[in-house]
Amino acid sequence: MGLQGKHMFGAIGEQRVTFVEKKIGSDRMEFLKKLLECNGFEVIVQEEKRKSEEEPQLYTVGVTDMVFNPTVYVFQRRLKTIDGKHIVNQEYWNQISEDSKPQYWKNS
């Protein structure tokens, strides 16, 4: 799903959440969960229903902070990397690169 400008919210179980990403694999879910928990958010994960056992398990990740918008937080540089030493940029969020130095406004 990646970064989108739209603020998506709803519920996971009885808990109101802001959705971070929907229908993602377990590796992506673990990355987002760890990243968001390191930044002080309460993360709620829900397993998506599978039509058959052969299909991969997908997850929905949400946070209990109703004003959290992933796009805003990344581009306003409000998130720290998992090690807490660097700022999260778009490439880090999308797991393209571990390098947090290139800025989203950097021209080639």
C-alpha cells in the first residue's frame, strides 16, 4: 500500500484505529510494528481472512493514535528509525533502502 495522502481510520475488533497499511505480508507487518512501537505508538495487528490454506496470510496494521497519518509523519520527519539514531524517510518506510540520509526533495 505504501504512503498515501488519505487518512484511513476504522476499527480492529472493538478498538478504533488509524490504519497504517492493509493486506500486507508478515515481513512488512513485523517491520511496521517494530518501527511504530519504537516511536511510541500502540500497534494493533489483525490477520486477514484467507479463502484457502494455500493463500499467504495477510495482515492489517493500525495504531490507536487517531491523528496519526503515515504520510504526514514521514514527510514532516517525525519518525525515528528502529535504532533511534536517524529520521525515517520515504525509502526507509517503503523498505527500499536503509539509508536515511537521502531526503525526499533531493534532486539527482
